[in-house]
Amino acid sequence: MLIFGLLFGATAFVASAGVQGLTGSDDKAAGVVSSLSGESYHPWLDSLWHPNSEEERLLFSLQAGIGGLLLGYFFDSRNGKKTTRE
Amino acid sequence: MEGFLPHPWWEIWFALSLPVVAYGVHVMGKLVKARRETLPLLAVSGAFVFVLSSLKLPSVSGSCSHPTGTGLGSILFGPGITSVLTIIVLVYQALFLAHGGLTTLGANVFSMGIAGPLVGYVAYKGATKAGLNLYFAVFMAAALADLATYVVTALQLALAFPAATGVLTSFKAFMAIFAVTQIPLAIVEGAVTSLMFKYILHSRSDVLVKLNVVSLKAVQKLREVSV
């Protein structure tokens, strides 16, 4: 279970390193809004907290890790039942 | 992005999404009480959204995006329950990652948690009724749920930011970004969801039959093929 959590967390961390420098489709959409209106668009509200790129990578990895833990628990419990039956 | 959708659009999407999420909470509560054995699959469906939507993947157009992971939940439990699973992920991303946002939560829940899963659910039911291969049906449902999410996002943005020549021009402009980026990711998502579904089918086919996801006949047929 723990291995799955670590594995998924690490995968998300490594995958996010591969896309650094690429523009997210959300950011590109913001560019389209500006080009449609002819002036730079500013949202009417800003987030209270903005993680920097390293913090963002870690938090996405944490998200994947939490999901991985749950998936690992499911895989473990199924394999455990199979082994017990055998 | 926080504060990205102007008034009245962010309120409209909240008004459309909240009843569906409330219905999803109601159905989920009833399901867990009546069929306790579905709880692990609910957790797996939520975990699947958690994992896949955390992955930022590169795409063909030199940009990157996220898969949604909602296809599995929509196949197993339908769009109502999937909207509940999705809102949990979206709140986490809005609060801790400044990704999405609380004011855009209604719009994001509608595209990722309701419209995408609804398309996936209809695609799965249609494909299985038409007698298509079960794993292909899952692949198609998950890929279409992913694509539909971004088509609806493009529509939401086009409605909020219409071009001088009309909503259709904006929609085309937003689709040019999302469709090109998302098609390869949707294919990957479809394949990963099929593999996950295969594992669940082999380990908990009894629950899938009870949930009317597959028929007993289809499970027996698959067992005969694999023997």
C-alpha cells in the first residue's frame, strides 16, 4: 500500500519535471481571452495563496500519493484474499 | 483560475452543478447503506480521479494538460456519484494548488464532474448494448469523458467571453487549444482506465454484476475466453 503511494507520488513528480517550460492549456486559454477582447484580461479575484513551481510539483505529487495509497490498499486487500483462498 | 469567470457565469454554473452534487451525495449515501460491498470500489474510483488528475502530461501541441480520471467512476456509479468524487479533488486543487479556484468550482464541477461523466456513462451503456467488446467500451467511455470535459470547458469560456463576431468564433478559438492538447491524453486515459477496469472485473466481478455494470452472462463469457 505504502509502495503504491510512493510510486504514484514519484511518478507525478517526475512527470511534472518533463513538462516544465511547456505552457498549460489553461494558460493558453487565458491568452485567447486577452486576444478576443483586445486587451490583457485580469481575473476579478486572486487566490489567497500561490505555490511556486517546486511547491506545486510537490503538492501534485502528494495528491497522486494519496490516490496511490487508496489504490494500493485495494490491490493489497484483493491479493491478500486471493492468497488466503489458495 | 480563481476569479476567471465573470458575473453571472460563475453563479450560473454553481446553480447548475449544486443540485447534481446534492443528488450524488444522496445516491452515494443510499448505495453505501444498501450495498456495503461497493465501498472499496467507490474508494478506488475516487483514488483514480485523484491520481490521474494530478498528472501534468505533455501533448503534441507543445502544451501540457491533465487527464480527468472520471471515466471509471462514471462507468461504475454514474455521473451523480462521480460529481461528488470530482468535487473533492477540485476543492483540494483550488485550496492548495491555486489550480481551478473556489469561484470557478461550479463551472469545473459541471465540466469535469457532470458533463464528462455523463458522456462517458452514455457511451459505455450504448457501446455495451450494441455488443461491442467490453474493454473497448470502457476505453471509449473514458476517452470520451475526458474529451467532453474539455469541449464543455471551451463552451463555458466561449459563453463568458464571446468574440465580436459571436460565441461560435470564441468556441472555435478555445477548442483549437483544448481539442489538440487533449486528444492524445484522452487516448492514454482510455487505455489506463481499461486496464484498471480489467483488474476490477477479475477481482470484484460480483460487485460489478450487482451494480449492473456488466451482466452475469458477459462475465461468464469472459471467463470462458480466459480459461
